[in-house]
Amino acid sequence: MTDTLTTLADACGIADAYHDIWGGHHLTSTYTRQALLTAMHFSPDAVVTNPDKILRELEARAWQQRLPPVVVVRSGEVIRMDLTLS
């Protein structure tokens, strides 16, 4: 479960470690990951007992994103759009 929690936290932008002001390296604890995910409005119970379900839902949601209604580019700039399947 810890590997899945680490993957879920990474997908949500939570680092697995950080450096403090004095340059010390610290690993992000399981408790901290769970607390941050809960603060991001994920169910506390699901974060603790079933993080793989949340991860699957996030991955599915990423594939179901629609195209933005407007894309602004400068003349001569390469147009890049991420396409997803729904």
C-alpha cells in the first residue's frame, strides 16, 4: 500500500522528500502524505485504506478531459494540444 500511496502522492504533486532551510534532506512520511491528500479533499478513509482506487480514478479522469474551448498561440508558433479519449 505504501508504494501506491507514494504514487498517488506523486500524481498529486506531493514530493517524497524535501530539503529544509539548512540543507537537511527529509523524507516525507506516510502520515504527512495522508494528511496532505486529505487536505486536497480526498476521503480520509480512502486515502488510508484504498489509495489505489483513488489513483485509478485520477488516471481515468485524466483520459476524459475535454479540449479547452480556446487556444491562443502566436503567429509562427507550433500549436500543441493534448488529446484525451472519452
